[in-house]
Amino acid sequence: MAAEVEPPELARVVAFAERPRTGDWSLRSALCRYASPHPEQVGAILDLVRRIEAAVHPESKRLDREGAGLWAAVEAGDTDDQLVGLLQAMVELDRLGDTLAAWADDRAGHHPEEAVETTTVDVAQRLEALGVPHEERTRPPRQRGGT
């Protein structure tokens, strides 16, 4: 069994896409609701989530071993370590998850378009600066003829 990431603040950020929030909405589930009026923005956010998850996955043992130090670096705003940079991007998406969950739970409230746009642009720029590759998505081959 894998060790739980410590400190708890880091564990919450590591689980940013699936962690329950307001009204038991996760970032991913709130994005499902947000996709109806804004499918392009949701696609862009999900691309960022996948890129981050792919880049962080190989570092999972380091997260377990060095969690407290990594979290201290995130809080200090350090920029020398790629994993710390990824965690900082995750913090931004985690905040957006809170905003989208609150909107999904009560859509009569504040609309999150500005937060979505700002966060998407900022996180995309961070990932480019960190050299995080774009997801290679292969499409099924086109079928020819009537089949």
C-alpha cells in the first residue's frame, strides 16, 4: 500500500482533480456541468489536468518522501524545481476547482468565466515554461468506403 502524501495541504493539492468540494463536487464533476455552456474552456482545462497528471505521476515516490519540503518550497514560491512548479500549477487549478464547485452547486451565484480564463492562461504558461509536453492523442484511422 502506498504511503499517504504529507502534509495534508499537499495531499489535497495532489488530489486536486478528484477531491470533493462544495456540495460534493470535484473539479472533474464540476467541469461536466460547466461543459454544457463552455465546452472549449473545459477541453482546455482537462488538457492541463492531463499534462500535469502525466508529469507528476513519475514523481509520486518523491512526493511521499519529500512532501513537507516540497510543500514548504511551494509556499515559499520557489521556482528552481520542476516538481514544485507543477505543484504550484496544481494549486491554481485546485482554487479553480473550488470556484467551479461553488458555481456548480449554486448556479444562480457568481459566474466563473473570468476565473476560468485567467487560470487556464496562467497554468498553460507555467506548463510551457516548465517544458511539460502536450498530450499526444492518437486518433483512430479514418475508414474508407461504406464500412
